[in-house]
Amino acid sequence: MDSLLARCCPSCSHSPSNPCRNFVRCRTEGPLCHSSPSCSAARKRRIEEIVSGSRPRVKVAVASCTIAAGALEVLKAVREVSKELGLEVVKVGCSGLCFLDPWIELSAPGMPPAIFGNVDPSDVEKIIRDYLDGDVSKAYAIRYRTGRARDEDRVPTLDERPEWRLQVRYVSRNCGVVDPESLEHYIALGGYRGLERAFELGPEGVIEEIRRAGLRGRGGAGFPTWLKWKLCRERESDEKFVVANADEGDPGAYMNRLLAESDPFRIIEGLTIAGYAVGASKGYIFVRAEKRLMAERLERAVEEARKWGLLGKNILGTGFSFDIEVVLSGGAFVCGEETALLAAIEGRIPRPRQRPPYPVERGLWGKPTVINNVETLAHVATILAEGWESFAKYGTEKSRGTKMFCVTGSVRRTGAYEVPLGTSIRTLVEVIAGGSDSRIKAVQVGGPSGGCIPYELLDLPLDYESLQSVGAIMGSGGIVVIDESRCMVDVARFFTSFVVAESCGKCVPCRVGTRILQQILDRVVSGEATPEDLEVLEELGEAIKACSLCGLGMTAPNPVLSTLKHFRREYEAHVYERRCPSKTCVRLVRFEIDRSRCIGCGSCQRVCPASAVERRGSTYFIDSSKCIRCGACEVSCPVGAVVRV
């Protein structure tokens, strides 16, 4: 079958009122006939021009995470220097290597590109001038494909570093590479080839392609994507919907935001393919309201796709009509639950409802609706473009493909990394993310309702079944690294308090049960719990899992149950010995002043609300009989002389 997007000729024209079947080829190659031998060469030249540039170029990563690190100040400095030197400035998204933020990439004809990380605005001019003078050896974070160094002290190239070399960037390939607001950039690197192929395969063929790939949902328990689509397609209805769940409320998880801010057209394309496969005419992208940049870039991508006939009526002349609307969430954690999400889109209070019926049977306004995670849809666009084999060759038999994980907490190289499913937690945390400066005690996998896995089990593969076997879940892919300075009881209390605050309150097991869990944990960390409290924690946790209305309530006890299972000795030390082994819980420690380090500044005495700090000679002393263990003295001491014992 002739490619729908490959045919073009000098007379081809396109507009919103006259959609062009040959859009992709026209935009990337210009008015060239597909039969011309110069077509492939022209496309290659255009790709090189977009990716590398025909003149000196500076790429600045501008995303929510890089902005927080100072990227806008760096961008301002880059623009000032570029005006003088005549450089092209391109804003790109985040690469996922957040420990480098803010970073810039320099490229010039005849020179190897170079990435400079942790850039200070005051250093921008020197970095650029040194690079243009031919010196690429002074990148003080990493260098990017710079070839052989001229000295023995060279910084390893990006391809040589484990945080890049061990990744398989299947859906994140464009992140940090292209301008996220340029449809032309996306198409030049293969964008919309997936939609082109989807039209060739037909709806049933698309679903079969996803089935062969073995794609499972990337935002929860891993339900097979093809089966959800098939069930929706088989439902008889005059109207159907597809929804991209971009709510992403898990603390420490931002892979959806990264994809949407760095490569939004991939999500738009994936959602369009989903709509075509199930027979939907309207799609929604549900975005957490506080993620403004994410929402703005998705909205711009929708407008751009609509402008060039890739959304709207008769897309690419195929007879398929489909449009997308970006909807802002109110910000509640429960909005990530699919039935609560649907209620929010409809303008109702976002509360989960009993299932069945499932959304594929009765979703938005009672119509069949498919809900997919952002990363799932990004995979869809890539799988359709490259074929199911390109995806299925990664991962395990039951958990195929790649998955993005955000690694945060006590780790040297925080970031979002894409690796094949089945990669061990140890490889991701200790090799790719660089491990911790202190001994790792555990990792929290799966967000606030995930589970805590002890260091001894870090060789566990990251796949759906293995994580469930130890009381954790894949969730959206957030991983928090916890070192030995943290108390696991306090960690469980923290995540439980988050769930309590975010519970919608509709069902009793979640609304009341999680609050009782929190109250018991408060007693444990205060040294007021009894042995019976530990039994209640387990029994109540299992009851909440079994009886809660939605998936969020069912997984809410996981932090408590997993820490009880793997770190029971810490609970017992709090209950039986009235002590905190990690010296984290202030009610179970005693504060003393190391007089050899005390400089006699008196700051501890000034902030003590109980007058427990006394001066003895040139230093200070804490009277434990008066001390209320508030920790104010420890915080105020400028030299760390206040210690916990």
C-alpha cells in the first residue's frame, strides 16, 4: 500500500480547510516528488539542520525542573551572549538528568556538540567563547559525544557514563533534544509515522499490533492496553472517548510531566491513535492544574496539530475525525483514580465510584471511554512507528518493553531514567543513579501507596509481578531512596499522613481506617504504643486493602504493611525499648551538647522554650529533666554541637 504521507508534488498545498494527506513529507522535505531520488537526501539534510543546526547553536533546557534550578536566568544570559555572537538559541525540554540542571548544549559546524551541566549564569559567556574557540575540554559536568579528549583528565562523554549508557530511551528519545513547541522538529525525527501506519493497518490491526507488543499500562497495575482498547471498540455506542491521564500526583514522580513538557506531540499522536483504534471522536488530556508549563505545552501542541490538519475533521484525508481538549485538574490526589478523573472532567466532585461497570463500558457521560497513562500513549505512538518487535525485544516475558522511573531521595544522581523492565533495582539505584553518600536502607517503589523494599532485596527485578510479591507496586514509577539515617516507622507515618490528607472520604475503610493507622503510628514514634498496636496495624491494614472502594484506598496501607514485614525490628524497638534505632523520632532520643565542638555562641539557649539549656563555663549543657525534645537547639546550632543520643 502506498504511504499516505509519502506522496507529494510541487503543486501540493495544505490548510485547515484543505487537509494534506502528504503533510509529513511536505513539511520535512519541501515540494519534492516522492519518486525523486533526492527525497531521502533532502529529508536527511533537514533532520541534520533541525537537530544540529547549520550555524552555531545553543540549546537551553527549559522545563519545570530546570526552571526550579535557575534555567530562566541561564536562558537570559545565553540570549544576551548570542545576540553579540550571532548564535541560534533553541529551547528544549528536560533530558531526565536532573542532577545536571540547569544545563546547556553547544554545537557548531565542524565541532562536536558539548553539554555543560550545573551552569551558573555568570559562567555562560566564558563557556560559549571557550567552546567557539575550539576548547571543549572544560565542561564541568559532562561532555556529549565529544570524541577523543586532548588530555588525560578528560570528563567521560555522555555515552560513556552509566546514567546514559545503561538507558534504553525508547519513548524519551526526544527529551532534551528537540524544541517541544515545534511540530516540524517532531516530524523531522519520525513524528506521526505511527499515525500514518495506524491508518494503513486499520483499527483492528492497530489493536493487534499493541497486543503483539505486550504493552501494559504504565500508570498503575499494568492492565494490558490492547485488551482495554478491544473491549471499548466492541461496545456499541454513538459516541466514544479516549482520555490521557496526566494527573500524576505521586510525590517524587514526574515522568509524565517530563514527557509532556519535552515531547508533547508524541502524547498527542498516541492519543489520536487510541481514538482511531477504539472509534472515538473526542479525546481529553487531564492535567494537574499546578503543572502549568505541562498544560501550556500540551495546549500549544494541540493547537499546532489542529492547525496543520492532524486534528479535526477528515485527518490527512482519511475520513477519520478526531479532536483533543486539555482539561485542568483541581489538584486532588484522588483525581488520578480513573472514575474520579471522569467525574472531574464532567464537572462533578472527583470521587471514585463502584466498578463494574468499568469506563470502557460506561465512562464519560455514560459512553464507552478508554483511559491511558501519558507514558502508555507515548509508547503507543513509538510502537506504531517502529513495529511491535522494536518494543517487545526489551523487558521480560510478562512485562515487556521499557519503563521510565524517577529516582529521588538519598541518591547522588536524581533523575528520570528509562530502562527495560526486568532491570534490577540495584542497577537503577546504585549504578545508573550513582547510589548514596551513606548506606542505603530501603527504596520506596510505587508512590505514597507503594511499598518499602529493604536493601537486601535490591536485586529484585523491576517488573509488575516481582514488585507485587514483596508488597510493592509499579505505580507510575516513582522510586525514593532511603538511607540509614531515616526511621522506617517515620517513613510509613509520612506516607500514611499523605494518604489521609488526600483521601476523598467517600468510603469508610479509607476515610476512617487510614486515620486510625496514622494515629497508631503517631503513638509508636512517640514511645506510647503497646504490642497490641502492632497487631492492629497489620489487621487494619489488610482490612483496608480488602474493603476500600478504589485502587488508591486498596493500596494505601502498603507503606505500613511493607515496613512491618521488612523492618519489624524497628517497630519493636520503638514499642518495647522506647528508642528509635536511627535516632530520628525526637520523642525517643536525648539531646546533648558536645562540649568539644561547642563555640559558646548561646544560640541553643536563646531558642529553647523550656529553659533546659544552661551555661557551664565557656560552653553549654542540656538538662534532660527539663528538655521537652523539641529539637530547636539542634536546628539553631551553627556548628552541629547538639547531638542525639
